[in-house]
Amino acid sequence: MIEISRRTVVAGFGAFAAAGCQAVPEVPVTPTISPQVTAMYGPRPEERFPIPAVDLSKIEPEFYRREVLDPTGERPGTIVVDTASRYLYLVREDGRALRYGIGVGRAGFSWSGTAIIRRKQEWPTWTPPAEMIARDPDLEPYREGMEPSLSNPLGARALYLYQNGQDTLYRLHGTQEAYSIGRAVSSGCVRLINQDVIDLYDRVPVGTRVVVLPPDDPPAA
């Protein structure tokens, strides 16, 4: 009969571990992005100001453009802006909607209601309001407007919302700042990544009805 001491068992176990049963270091897993999404947010070299591909690592996947069940109940062709959830819906037929991720600034929270797109502009000029210039004198050179460019705050496209014939000063517009999608940002109205605002711009005509929900009133699930 062989007596096996606790020390022998522990020593043997250590040798067994050294032989190849060590814990494997955890390796970070990079989420897989589908070729369809990569293509959707790829470069747009044909634009007046060529747009580079979006750095998708800066956007949560839930904010990628996609077709979903319509949660709004609005008639097809209507745009619904859900500022609380950071989504914009373009209602389609058969209970479906195209959903876009958005970023919302202070101005984006300051107005809600129903409006009409009265004007659309490719590569718009941005003119900061006088009160914005008063807060930030560095904007004085743009009092008469900032020329279109990739750095222009309105991005590649802008859709201008009017109510009862009056400009609401509320805009749906583009941005190069991918990190801001899904977030409340410091300024601006409602921003979509440039590839998304181009897609929306091409789908909706002047006269489109837009419903902007207040921050505490998201659409029913």
C-alpha cells in the first residue's frame, strides 16, 4: 500500500498544470460587421466634397440604419423623430419603418410638434444665430454664413422644418462626427451621419410630414 501525502498531490497537480492546463489569457473579441453595413457606410467619392468611410467602431450597432417594425402608428411617408431614444423613423408600407440613429443637441430638445419639410439643401451653408455668436465670439467670421464643407455643422444635406408657414429653425442634417450618434451633443438640432442623411434626403420629397416627439414621449413599442 502506497501512502500519498497532500504535498505529493499538490506537487503533482502543479506539474500537471505546467504540462498544459494553464488558464488561457482572455482575448478581446472584435464584433463582426457585416459586408452590407460596411458598404452602407462606405466612402462616397462622387460627392461634391468626397465623404470618407465611417469609422463604425465609434457607433453602437443599434444605431446603424435598418428596417424595423414601425413603432409609431403614423401613415407611410411620415418621418418621426424620437429624441428620447435617439432614433429617426421613416414610416413605410406594411407596418415597417426605416430607422436611423441620430444625435440630438440642445436645439433638438427645444422644439416638438408636427411640421413640414419646406426646403431641402445639398451641402448647405450654415449661419449661426446671433445669440450663438454672442456666446462664442470665435463664430463671428461666419455671421454671414459658413461655406459648405465636410467641417460645416450641417454636413452633406439639410432638411428644413416649417410649421404654419414659419421656419421652426429645426433641422435634420448631416455630420462627420460619428461618435455623436446616439448621444446628446452640445449643439445643433437632429444630426445623422452623412451617409444616412443622404439616404433619407433621397427618399423624402419637399412636403413630407415630420412628427417630432418630446423627450418624455417615445413611440409605443
